[in-house]
Amino acid sequence: MIRYILASGSPRRRELLEQIGICFEISSAHGEEIITKELPSEIVEELSCEKACEVAERYQNCYENDTCVIIGADTIVAFENEIMGKPKDTADAVRMLTTLQGKTHQVYTGVTLVILENGEKRTVTFHERTDVHMYPMTKEQIEAYAATGEPMDKAGAYAIQGRCAAYIKGISGEYNNVVGLPVARLMQELFARKLA
């Protein structure tokens, strides 16, 4: 039997796993995020690994007869390699959206699988990149969107699956990667290791 553990409390990641039919438990990572890398692709891999490994410690001795797959993920938005985190306040959200509007930026999600099986531990880490092309937005449109509160807990100050969909011209790459978990790539990695 394979048990899947999502090392995240993100409602979006939970919905994406449910959407593709994976039954899983949630065990959120709570440790401090420590970044030693500089490139966005390396940062998300590093943070996803920290999360998955922290949660794996809790399960190390629990499932000796089962295969346990811990899934850690981290998503960041970057524009010209500058990382756009979650906005501090509405003014910060307006600043980020003003920077991103009318341009193309990148969304990176790092995913780490910690596989506990037969008393052994294996780790697989990868990332996906999606380019997001935004329509130009007026100052009034940006301020109105920021005022909805939707940007406040989102990297890059927007939700592609929310009201900001009105300003997304197109994407190059996996859509769900922008939401927070590249489920198609995740499944390919699981299939390749006979874990799904």
C-alpha cells in the first residue's frame, strides 16, 4: 500500500491533489525556511526539500510495511530573477502588480518527494517553470484588484484561478504549476518510479 502525505497546509495544493484523484493525508511543515541559493529554480527546490524532509522525520518509523511518499512543494513568482513574495500590505500588492502588468514573468514550483520504503529513504527533487503573460492593467484596475484582498496571501500578489484571470493573456507551461503544484509533472515522476 502507498500512503501519500502532503507536507503543506495550502488549500490550493490540497484541491489539486484531490482533483487528480490522489488520496492523501496532510502533515504541514512548520520549520523556518532557510534559503542558501540564489536562482529561483534552485530556491524552490531547496525549500520544497526542507519541507518534505521535516515531515518525513515524523513518519520515519511509522510505516515499515507500507510505502510512504511525502510531497513537499514551494512556489515563487519571479520577474527578471527578482523574487516576488507575498505582499506585506495593499501598497506592496499594488507595487508588484504594477511591475508585472503588461509583461511576462515566471512562476517556479519546486517539488520534493521523500519516499520511505522497506526502512530506506529516497529523495527526488525537481521544479517546473511556467511563463505567465499579463495584459496591461490601468492604475485603477490594479488598485481595484488589490482592494479585493485576494492578492494578500499569494506570491506575486495575484491568483491566476481567481479574479486576476481577467488579466492573464496566456501561459507557456503547466497551468497548475502557477496555482501551486505541477500535478501532471508530479504524476509523471510517480509513474516513473511505480509509485502511482
